[in-house]
Amino acid sequence: MKIAIAGAGPAGSYLGALLSGKHEVVLFEGQTEDRFTSVCGWATARGGAKELLRKVGLNFDDYLLHKGKEMSVSAFNSIYKISAPELVTFDKPRMLRDIAKGLNVHYGTFVRPGDLDGKYDMVIDASGPYRKLIGPVQEPTDMILPTFQWLVRYKDLPFDDFYIEPFNSFSGYLWYFPLGEHDAFVGAGDVWKKHQARVEDFLRRYPPSERVRTMGKPIRVAAPRSVFPHRKGNVVGVGEAIGTVYPILGEGILPSMYAADMLSQSLDDLDSYQRSVLSKFSAYDLSYDYIRRKMGHTDNLLNSFLPAVRIFLWFKRNFMITGVNPSLWDTFKVLRPRLKS
């Protein structure tokens, strides 16, 4: 097959590498090769990433910047310590360039609707929240968070491990992710667009020795069932374009790569691919519904307590994918399910 992939992020580059040698694949990436980067916190789970990169002949440990042990969560006027044995930061831009090495990538090329019509057997929309080719989400329950972060440098890091501040409204959170001995990302995303103010407040409390650069992009936290359609004609969505960001963590690197892996195995049966996505990421829909009820103040004992238990059980079974391994009490302290009507 002749396959075009729009976007060389985690989903697009990984899918291209999986299909290379089996199909005629072309990737289109809007960033130029010399300025290619990735606008996010560069955090993911080591175990899951090692498994995925092994399939394309790479060793994830070659890209590690910081290995976590625990995550400090500042919420509701308290700080909770959550076990994070698999959570790491890594050099994401270098990893993505290495995944795409040897592939036919057209850097500096923005693809617009109609540009690829009639030229390929299949077109993959891996353009993240923008859905440039598959078109806008038709569901009214889509949700996009604007994000903003600083790459900062400290003489002495204020925290030697991961630190986050969920907002009381459940509309987003602030993150501090260490990137080695002196560097860190400090960023935030917020539906109500107070994220930049929260970042500045953190940097006033913990002033860095240098502010290196800023970056920001929207992220989709809506889960797959809130992001239809997943395909249109011969255009198929993958990754964040179809809702593979875990709403509670904002992590979409590994989920997008897992979705790419599923698509690579189902090119001849796209109905099966969609069923697989909805099944594998059903826990994302559960978490997204939970957050929306919290934001809308419509949570109660019935729709809050049991979903919180299910979210906890999902974390326990999938800490090699999430990187964190909270206790039930940790989960309740952060999610605050209603325990009485």
C-alpha cells in the first residue's frame, strides 16, 4: 500500500517505523528537521516505552534524563507522596528523530485537507489535537486544554523528583518534571486558561537561575468515545487525534504509540482497529467522565465512589504504562470521590 502519515510525533513516527519495509510510507512533518522538537513534559513510563521501542530496534534507556521514585502531589492544602517506580523523563525529540531515521520524512511540510487526495491508498492523521485531515470532532463532549511551560535551569533543583499541583476544580494541573542535574520543565494546562498564571506563581516561589525558553500547545484530554469520527473515507486517525491521552495524567506518548501498533496490525480491517481502540482505552473514557462530573459539580456518591475505585484498580494493573503506582488511599486523597450522598 501507499500510505501517507501526517505528523511525525509519537504516533506518526512509530507507525511509520512499524510499516517500513512492508508498505510504501511517506511522513509529512510541519517542523523543519533542524528545529524539530516536542512540546510536552517529556515524561512517560520506562517499562512500557522499553517494550515498544524494542519493536523498532531501539533501547529506550539510551534516552533517559531522570528516573523517578515518587511523585509529590500538592492538593487540597496537603502534599501526598505517590510511588512512581517507572516514571521517567527522556529526550523525546532525539528519540522521535531516531525512530524516523531512514524513513521518507518530508520535514517543513504542512499538509492541508485535500493535499493528499487520490495520491495514496491510505492517509493517517497523526496531527494530534488539530485533526488536520480527519476534520473536527463531531461530539459536543470534546475537550482541549491550552498548555504552557518553561524550560528552566536551577543551581540546586527545588525538588529532586516529580511534583504536580492538580487544580481544585479538576480543570488541569501544574507540573514540575526534572530533566537531569539542573534542568526542569515547569508547566501547566487549564481548561479555564489560568495555566500561565499558575506557572508564574510557581516560579516566584521557586525562582530558577535561568529561564531558558517557553513552549506551549493544546492537548486533547477527551477520551476516544468523545472524539468521533475516528476516520473519514481513506483518512484514519491515530494517537491524540482520536483521544489517546490519559485524562488524569495528561500522558499521551505511550498510548499514542500503542494505538499506532494496533493500526499497523489492522490496516486491512479498520472496523477491527476502531473496536480495539475503544476497548483498550475504555478506562480513559471512565476517567474522562469522572473529571467532567467533577468540573461540572455533578458528582455524587453513586457516580463518584465506584468509578474512583475502578480508576485505582486500572492504575494498579497498568503502572508499567502510567509510571505511577498509587495506593487506594492515595487515589482517594487526590480524586476526592464523594463518600456520602
